Amino acid sequence: MKISRLAFTFLTTLASAGLVAGPAQAGQKSEKSKETASWNFDSLGSWFEEMGEGFAEAFNGPKRTAPAFKWSGKLAAGKTFEVRGINGPIRAVASSGSEIQLVAIRTGRRSDPESVTIEVVPHSGGVTVCALYPSRDESRPNVCKPGGGGRMNVRNNDVNVEWELQIPSDIAFEGRTVNGSIHAEVAGRAAVSTVNGSIEVDAGTLTEATTVNGSIRAAVRDGGSSADDVKLSTVNGSVRLRLPEGLNADVSARTVNGGITSEFDEIEVRKKYGPRSAEGRLGKGGRELALSTVNGGIRISKGGDQ
């Protein structure tokens, strides 16, 4: 029965997330038990994801998949390829060739996955690709436009669109969704944003990585070729940024509930109770590099692995 399966999933995921202790664990009074008493938000996120799948299957039926949408093409160097979604993750990797490759997988349970169309809009700045959901108002259909324009109103549609992309080194990438994580590992410039989801981005240069509910892991490889400001911001989650040495930037960091650490001596961390902040000038300064969160720590590191 589905309810029995759901109950089993509930208990097993609770145990795997460390939210329920077995009899042998319950009697232990140790430092380890004190450590596990604190919330592990990464495990909690995985727990909710697994529980969400279990509830979705139990109440909305099996997953349906529409035929994959595929697109490939070339853009002039320096142009931008932008993806805009609503529900679903975005994954972009560097391409060894000169063509952009895109695959969009649409799935749904309660809603028909083919009710969501994929629209490709060429423009002077490059190409924008959107997942267009049925509009709440039939007299005002949703519209795909570059740079945050257009109209993207959605209601009661559970279709999920998973984006897989390959981006050439001379093309800028922008990825934006609402409910979904973003993973981008590209050679050129990147700007990414979501609302509910974590972000992992490794790029030649970076201008934006923003979310509301999720952590940010970011790395910038090229320290001297861009004068663009950089913004990394979340509300519930930590922020980790890896920077190359020789970077010119004015750095500021702010958190309310969490600590700040930096491997750069030029960045002064103000250690005090309550909200914490840090500021400093790297190299000659110039462009602004701002990191902020409310609930989470901030770490700024040099080169290498985070």
C-alpha cells in the first residue's frame, strides 16, 4: 500500500538524516551526541527532498515525462546565453567545442509535462530560452523576453524542467529559476539566481549568485579581466567564495547569525556578538564584491579547493 510505503520512507529518512536515534544511541551521553543535537541543514534538505518524492507519488500519481527538448547553435564571442525556468534545476558545464548544447527534460505528476513549452528567443545580446507555463490568466499569456523581462506567472502546475547545458568558453552564461538548484562550471562569465535551491558555480568571472533558501559555493578563476561588480547573497544558508590571488576588488561581507573567516589578510573581520561584518581592499580595489547572508557563515578563501 502507498501509505505503508510512505510511512516506511518517513521513518527511514528520519533515521538517515539523524533526526531519530536508535535505542543504543539514546543512552549515550557523549560529546558526539551533543554535536549531533545541532541541525545538519544539508541532511535536512536531502530528507525533505526524499519525503517530497514520497508524498508526490502517493498523492499525485506516477511521474510522466515529455519528449526531451534539444537545441544547439553558435553565438558570436561575448554574447550571452540565458536560461529561465520556474520549477527544476539547471546544470551548465564548459563545452570543448564552439556550439552551445541544450537539453530540457520536462516531467510532471498532476500536470501534463507537455503543457509547458520551451521557447527560444534570439536577440541582439544573444539567446534567451524560457520554460513557458500556462498562464493563470488566459487573456494574458506568458512571454519569454531577455534580461528578466516578459511575463512568467504560474499557478497549480507541478511540471519540473531539468536543464542540461554545454557552454563554450567565449560565451557568457545566465541561469535563473525559482524552485531548483543551480550548478554551473563554465569558462566565461556567469550570473545565476534561484529562490529555493542551493548554488554551486565555478566560472572565469562571476557577477551574481543569489538565492533565498540555500547555500552558495562559488569560485572565480580569472582575477584581472573583468571590472564587473560581484554579488553573492542568500537568506538561509552559508556563503563560500574562492578567489584568485592578484584580484582587484573592494570586498564587504555581512551575516546576522554566523561567523566570517577569510584567508586574505587585507580583509578585516570584525569579531563581535550579533551581526558580523568584514571589509577590505584586494589589490588596487575598484569593483565591489559583496557577500551577505542572514542565517549562515561566510568563508573567503584563496585558490585551490574550498
